[in-house]
Amino acid sequence: MNIGIFDSGIGGMSILHQAIVTLPNEKYIFYADTDHVPYGTKSKQEVVGFVDGVMQFMLAHECKAVVIACNTATAVAAAIMREKYDIPIIGIEPAVKLAVKESDGKRILVVATPLTVKENKLKELVERVDDDHLVDLHPLPQLVSFAERGEFVSDAVSDYLTKELSKFNLDEYSELVLGCTHFNYFKDTFKRLLPKDVNIVDGNTGTVNQLKRVLEGRGELAIHKESVVPQVRYFESGREILEASKLEHIERLHNRLEIMRKI
């Protein structure tokens, strides 16, 4: 049986990468819905339809669990999919609770897609954990487009983030929460632009740990083997990626994500 992981694009590969690190014995299907990227600028109804289509694909490919590796899709569609499908569906949400715990009374900036910022799910999360009203939400719509075209370090990326971050007095902040999996590719630029004492927080490890707990509880974790080679099949909106050039590009993305994982 497989674990299905999907996103609107390459952002969800940061979850896949962490899953391979934590659960190397599992078999994975990674689905990038490139025909419809980005989800963050679509309507709620459109996103629900896209996610439903991906869920049907995952069930047809013998997935024992599915990770929605997209904050936007989780916010909009996870609850609906859990009502419809009888397999574990693990979503991702911005690590606001962890950031509040570690903030030591300083402010917290959560950056995400426009749809995630607008959705009630994120606002309700903030209301539950942010008793002192320390959290600010801010959309970064262009960052997904930069990621999808592989532009991770450039003057344009730096200029865009400098402009957006200049809207805040960053000396008042202790935590930056990455509320979109695409944003993980830019940790080095964020780190360079932020004050040295600002921590960068993402939800990848927490999401994968939750996946592990769910599979353990169901007795469905893969048997541990030494020196395993990760088994992953990659799809673009249902089309399997087999071309050598595209697989080489995926390997380069994993290499970058390993560097970003350690920041």
C-alpha cells in the first residue's frame, strides 16, 4: 500500500521530503496538480473540486493514507474529504501554536497564500491559541509563482520579500510561520532578510509525525528495513513523470529541500 501526498505544485515536496526522512520504508505517490496551480488564488468551490479529483486518484492507486500537503487545500477541503472518504486524511496547517509557545511575548508573522489568509480555519486557529493577540497574517501570492518556475534565489525574489516584509517592524517579531509549503524553498532568503533572532517555523515535521501516529495506531506502518532506497512515483495532474530530465529536476528539488530542512 502507498502513502499519497499531494499539493497544487512542488510545494508539497517539502512534506514528501520530510516523510522520506522520517518514514523511509514506506512507498509514496506524490501528486502535483500542476494543471490547476496555484490553489491559493482560486475559489473555494474550485479547490474542493480539484481535491476531490485527487482523492479519487489516490484511492485508485491503493493509498492507505493521504496527506494534503497544501495549507490552502487543507483549510478549504480537508473536512469535506474526511466526511466523504473512509481512509486517514492528514492535513497541514500553519504551526501557529508552536510559534506562540516559543515567542516569549514577541509578535508572530504568519505568511501564506491569499485564500489561506482569508479562510476561517486559519482565523479560528489563531483565535484558539493567540490569547495575547500577537499574531499577524500576511499573504505572499507571488512566492508560489517563483517556486513553480524554480526561481528560488534571485534579485526578484529578494526585492519582493524585502518589499513585503518592510510593511512590518521586524524587530518586534520573534517567529515567522511559513503557512504554505511552497515557502519552504525560500528559507535562506527569509533568513537573510530577517533579524538574526527571528525563528522560521513550518508545519512539515508536525504533519509527518501525525501521519506516523495515525499509521501506528492502525497497525499499518511499513516493516523497518536497513539501507532502503525511497520508493516514490511522481505524477503531474494524473500523468506519471517518467522523463529523465523531469526526474533529474525533482532530484535537484530534493537536494534543495534537504538544505532548507536544516535551516
